[in-house]
Amino acid sequence: MKIRRTKIAVIAAAAALTLAGCGDAGNDDGDNGDGGSDGFSPEVVEDASFDDGTRMAEIAKDGKVKIGVKFDQPGIGFKSATSDTPTGFDPNMGKILAAKLGIPADKIEWVETISDNREPFLQNNTVDFVIASYSITDERRQVVGQAGPYYVTGQQLLVAADDDSINGPDDLKGKKVCSVTGSTSIKTVEEQYGATPAGFDTYSECVEQLKTGSVDAVTTDGAILAGYAAEDPDALKVVGEPFSEERYGIGYNKDAAGMCEFINTTLEGAFEDGEWEAAFDDSLGKGGIDLPETPTLDPCP
Ligand code: GLU
């Protein structure tokens, strides 16, 4: 049921974005570059207090927090060269977490994470949280904490608009498919569909490879691909049904006691008080993607 909903949502999104003929999901969304945002701004808790010795207490005391997000994925996590702050569903979720720690958006330090450095950035405390289209997996949970999910999507394919040879993952055998090193996406096409993978650092690099004809397709989560297709609907299209389930989680350092409970409580609250929906409406929703069903959170370990 969940997969079906996501499927419909992503297809609808691609269609809506294509019709609109604009990449609104990736625009800077009224951010005036002053470090704050005119868009989504959740209410900041005045007197946030946490048990002594916890990472939450330290962050609240410091009054600042470091959050790793993507900078090149319109609608999910995107920062233009001229803007100080990223926009998208993931940064919005970061603002919700920060607000519950008593930290306003202009005290968040946004750090660009690529797929391959998410675990090390959490392990060596380069960032406090990773909110970066970061699927929850058992393998990742061996080395980092992942709370959630706060969003569920599924892997799809992006191809040239005039290509009718690739319509789903079964057409990928022997094809050159671009994806990102350290992602679940590259593993899935290589291991399950016999594609010849081309691994890059970012999906935007993959999109460039596709546009120059160096690869036959790009693969990753439908919600990410919809953003790229919307930016260039004459050249690119998303094809086929989702062929995986990607449950986006919030990454944290595994040693941070009580962090999972804090994140889950914050997510539950945001599901209930409308902030999660507002965060979505301000980002992926603007690109025409339907609000998904509220996800069910995994219990904390
Ligand atoms: N959600 C998938 C993952 O975490 C693909 C997207 C990404 O690489 O950020 O690997």
C-alpha cells in the first residue's frame, strides 16, 4: 500500500512538474539570503531542556547545530551558488529538529553531504544530524543511528526524453547506468538488474552524464529524479514504476544517548501538529508531489 501510494505520488509529481514547465521545487523559495528563511519557519522552543550530559543538552547550550544535507537535489536539499541556505524537504525537517532544541534557523550550520560521506560525517562528528535523502538500512544502522522514517519513496529511472528503449529496470541489462557511490540505488541496479554502473559523487553529475549521452540512464529515488526532470522536461523523463522502497531517516551519532527518542518524539509531534505537512508543502509539495501518508516510525533500539 505504501509503495503504491509513493508510486502514484511520484508519477503525479513528474507530470505536474512537467506541465508546470518549471523547477519550482528547487528554487530558493523566497530566501533573501540573510541566513534566515522567509519560507518554512517552525516555532522555536523557548526553554528547551534536556538531561545533563546528553548531546541534546550540549547542542541546546551551544545554541547552534550542524546539519548535513544535499545541495544539488531540487525539492529535497538544494542550495544555489547565490544563496546562503539550502531549501527543500530535508532542510525543513532540519529546521523542525533545531527548533525543538531551541535553535532558530539562522543558527543552523548547513554542511553539504554527499551520499558516500554520510556515515563518516556522523561518526567523526562533522555534523550532528544527516538529513540527506538517507535511506534507513540495516547495514548503515551497524555504524550510525538512523531514526524515522519521515518519508518513503522508491527507486526509478531517468532517461533522455526521446529514448523509448528503457521503460523499467528489466531493460537495464548491459546498459550504462549512472548512480552515486555509497547509495542504495547503485547497489540495487548492479546486483539485481545487471546494469553496468557508472558511479559518481552526486546525482547532478549523473544528470550531466545523461545529457551528454555518456550514460543511458540515471537511477535513484523517484522524488529526486522528479526534481531533475522538472528542471529540463524537454530533455529528460522519469520512466517505470518504483522498484525499491526507500525510507528516509535522520542520521545521528550512534553514541548519542537518547537521541533516537528525541528525534522520534519530535517527528511524532510534527506529524500531529501539522509541521511535517507544512515542511512538505513548502518543498516537494510545491513541485506537485502529493502529501504521502504519515509514516510509521521504527522503534528506537
Ligand atoms: N535514498 C538512497 C540512499 O540513501 C539514494 C539517495 C541518495 O543517495 O541520497 O542511498
